[in-house]
Amino acid sequence: MAAFDDLGPPARPQRHNGKDFLGAVVTLAIIGAILLELTNGLASQCGTRPTAGTGDPRSCTGLAAFADQARGDVNLAVAACAGLAVIAFAWYMLWGYKTNGQPQGKETPSP
């Protein structure tokens, strides 16, 4: 039983900011892709149908009009997040995982 007293908590690796950043950027890119689909779906309602009041084929109102106006900005933001995610992934795979270091903690004696 004395051998079990020497065992402390398991050694944990150090926090790795590169991996945390990669996870945050990929999560943001996934949320952005969902937002892009939602925006494109709403903006598609501003199609080529003429409205009863003006006859203008591009006129629409409400949330669909807002989505139609924001479509370009949302596309640009999602593309930027996806590009940043690709860059962060490439950095982590080539250099980032090497900087993680060894787990720190109580060393267990070898038998």
C-alpha cells in the first residue's frame, strides 16, 4: 500500500495557446458558415418577383432586405474566418505541436 501513497495526481500537459486559438477559430468558422447559409436563405426571398406596390423586381422589405444588404459582408467575414482557420491549422501541424513541452507533475519512481 505504500507504493500507492507515492502516486500523486496524474501529470497534465501544459496549456497550449496555439491549440486553443485553433479551436476557437474553427468554431467561429463553423458558426459563420451556418450564419452564411441563413443569410443566403433569407436573401433569396428578394428574388425576381415583382411586388404589388412598385413593380420593382428587386424590392423587398424586413429581415429579407437586411439579409440581402448584408450578404456581401457576411461572405467576406466567413471567408476571412475560414482562411484564418486554415492558416492556424497549418501552423499548428508544422510548428505548434512541437512547442507544447512535456507534462509536468510528480514523477513516479520506476520499479
